Amino acid sequence: MDWGFIAPKVRVLIGASYFRAAFDSTEIAKFENGLRRVVTDPTQDFTIRVGEITWATLESDLDLQYLFPAQRLTTYLGLGIGVHVRDGDGVAIDRTFVEDALDTVQAGLNLSLGWAFLVVPHVQLTVDLRGSLTSELRAAAARGGLMFRFPGGSASAR
């Protein structure tokens, strides 16, 4: 959400996002093979099936964006901070140190570069490149969309 300008050409944005994914089957196979190496079984007839392990992230951000407005195109550079709450889940890791290692709360640094093109009054086509960095995770995203600005506020940089 765009909370408006705090200085000429500097706007404040507050955001939240959620991401959930399953670990890759190759990574799960490596984990299962690692467990096999530490199990002593003289008959070698044991089976290890870890199953699905997921990792979800809830992120809350506060960003400042510096605008470079032009006639119909606005370019911006952004810098911000975020809080990342992560949760790992899976039957095989439930209530273990593996789940504890995946469950974290961390601060992060955000960088963004974007463009907003005025299509018609109050409607912009947007393209945004965004990176997020924490001590455990580096993420990059390319996003696009339409933005509607409610009439009455200042849509341009002050």
C-alpha cells in the first residue's frame, strides 16, 4: 500500500506477502540418503520415506521509494526493511530439530527498481524488480500489474 510522500519524490510503502513451497524431490532424496548412511541395519531391508516437507514465509515490509517522474513514465528505486516469519512443516520433521531450524523470524533488507506507465488517468501499468536479503535466504522477484490510484490524492511526485 502506498502511504504517500514523506519528502519530495520519496514515498512510503507498506507491504505484506506470503509464499509456500515444497522442497524439491532431489533435496528430499539427499536428506533420505543422509539418514540411510547413519542407520545401522544388518539386514539392509529398512525403508526411509520422508515425504513432503514445505517451507512457508510471511513477510511484512516498510519501503521508501525515490521517484524519477517523467511525462507518463515514473522510474523508482527503493530501499526497505522487512520481517520474515518462516515455518517448516512435514510429517517426518514434526517436533524435531529440523523443524526448529526451518522455523525462524528474521529481519531483512529489500531493494527494488520499477517503472509505472500511466495508461489512462488513475491507472498505471507497473513493472517491478525486487530483491530481499536475510541471513538465511536471498530472493528475487519480477512482478507486473495494474495499479489504480484513487482520485483526490497527488499521483505525481511533489
